[in-house]
Amino acid sequence: MKEDKKTLTLYGSFLGGYDADAKDSLWEKQSNLFRSFWKSKIMVLNDKELDDSEIDEIVRILDKSGKGSTPSSEAVAKAMIAQGAWRRMFREIKNDVKYSTLLNNIFTESDLGKKASLIDQLYKLNENNKNNLTGPSGNAVNTMLAAWDSAKNLSVVSLYDRKKVVDYFEFKDAPNFETDTIGKRTVFSNNAIITGFQALGINASARTISRFLYSPNIKHEWKIDVQVSEVKKGKVEVSIPDDSSITSTSVKDKKPRESIKMQALLASIGEKMGLEIWIPKNDRGLVMEYWHPKEKSLLSKLPLNYDSATMGTIEWIDVLWIHGRSIERAFEVEHTTSIYSGILRMADLKALQPNLDIKTYIVAPSERREDVFRELTRPVFSLLEGKPLSEFCSYISYDSLQELEKHPYLEHTRPEVVDEYAERAAID
């Protein structure tokens, strides 16, 4: 294993500011709350619908970004799952005994091989559903496992992060992250990391190990993605995408039909909220095949006063919701293989106007979710002046956007409702 003495020294420093016994005791109570909810609300067969408040109480245990959480709240992790997605997920699980039974078996199974097989069965059962329960990173299942028993299940919920931990510390008996099944990767990565630390002489709970891994003491050692090559005086130089060539290209060639539909859906949702809508001029023809704006809903000119470089970026953002002379929300729809251009445009906007406080979103298919998070958390974007890109730019799946469109009270709802359907990238 790598640098045993250094790791032990860093762990000792970490414990100087972390009361492991007190935190483990707190998490025993948190786990009891989650298990009680599971047994009394999910596993009980009745027709009583789960209400938002009782789900939200549990989401605050699961997800640092849960509705009602505070900086001092104790949650498993930043699970990168929207509030609305958690609500829909738990309702689906409760209403389908196949899901609730299988998950219950996963939580309670102690044999590692059998647990891995059960997780594979869950992924097979859920493969055609887009409910955030299963995905390549394993976030939802690992988050719930950690809530069920925080002493034995890591709060390192992303399999991508687990691979980095295993590789950095050179832990033995780890799964093959390329060829093993999702069940084996989930179960045996958890086991390899815990037993790896035990071999170092660190006999701590899974929760304590997880908090150590994400602490400033050691996180920068293992959680390395890409190197930043061009940074000057603490600022990142970001180029403005050159869209001049688009003017001579038909919109139909530029964007897939599904992307245009999502632009139209965003425009329709914003319009129902009483907002004005901006669509780039070269996209309007196709967007208006699916969205028929009311009088004065679609702006012909942006009512903004920025320099030419800033306006040259803003005008090409796929959808803007405008109220008066301010941008309420900004959306980039990314459907094709590359999801970098929309993210770069949002970074450009922040680089050009560091004090501009606009919530921005990348809208993409569910299968592109991990790609979006990977790009949002690139180290180069963490160096933007003000705050990292991942703190003001979130992800919305096509499915979540379609759920938002069904919200029964859109006409009486403020733009903040979008955040219940958006997902934030984990940065710790």
C-alpha cells in the first residue's frame, strides 16, 4: 500500500478536528430514522401515498443538497439527485413490491457475493426506467446503503471516486472497475477500502473513513482528475465559442430534433410562469414548430446592458428566462456526443461577469448525466473568479424537465421550483 506513514499522520491530524465517537453515535440515530422510515412507510403494503414532507425528512439524511438542509446538517453525501427525483423514486419503490423487496434484501444481506448479485438484479429490473435509482456511478444505491448502516457502508457513494481511492492507495482485493458487474464493483469496492484502511491500522467506521477521505487533509492527494495547464494570476482564461459559422448553417443541421423539443419545452414552462423568453435567433424557426408563444412572450431583443463580449455569449445561450431587465435562469441543451460547448459557454459568462449572479443549467439526456458532472467539476472550472462553475451550474435530465412541465401550478410558481428537479455535481 502507498505511503502508509504519511496516511497515518494525515489521519491523526484529521482526528484532531473530528470527534469520531460523537459522529458515529449521531449516525446510529440517523440510520435508525432511515430504517424506521423504510420499514413503516416503504415496506408496509397499503394505498397511502407518501407525502412530500415525510420523504423530504429522509432526503435530508441522504443528500446534503436536500430541501431544508443547512450547512450544519449531517447527510450521507452530495448524491447528485434532484429533490423531485428523490420523491418520485421513493413513491415508485413503495408502489412496486418488486423494488421494495429487492432493495430490502440488498440492505439486509450480509454475504458479499449474494449482495452483489442482488444489486445486479436491481439494475436488470430497472434498466428501462429513468428514475435515478440505477446508474453507472451507483450514487442512489450507495447513498441508501450508507444511510441504512453508516458503520459498514461508505459515504463515498460514487464508484468513480472509489476507483480513485483504490488506485491511489493501491488497495488489494478490489473489483475490476472495467469488467466486473455493477454489483461486484459496488460491494467489493466498499469492502476493499474498509479492509485496506484496517490493514493500515485505521479501524474506524465506514463513515469516519469517508469523512477522512473527503477532508482537506487528504482529498487533494487522491481526488485528482486533470491537470490545469493555463492559469494566470489565479484566473482562468476561457475562450468565447465562435458561433459565427452557424449563421450560414441551417438550424436543422446544427441541432438534433430532440434538443429543439427541449428548448421548446423550456420556453413553454417559463412562459407559463409569466416570464419572457429568449431563444437564439437561428434556433427560433424550429423551436416555434413545437412552441407557439403568446404575444410578447418571445423577446426580439435582450433588455440587458453588458459589454459586447458578454452579450456575444449571452445571445447564444439556448434558452433564457427573463423578468424585467434581469435573467432569471439560463439553460443550455446538450443532446449530441459533445456536451462541452454548453458548459464552456456558461463558464465564459462567469469569467466575463464574475459578479453576475445567474443560476444556469445544462439540460441533457439521462445517459449523459455522468458526462455533465465530469465536465462541471473539471479543476479548470473550479478556478473561476468568485466560485466554481459547479456551484452555480446544475444538471437537469430530459425526464425531469418533462416532469416539471406537468407541475399542476406552474402559473403560480416561481422559477425556484426548477431547483427541485435539478441535480448538483458533487465537489467533495
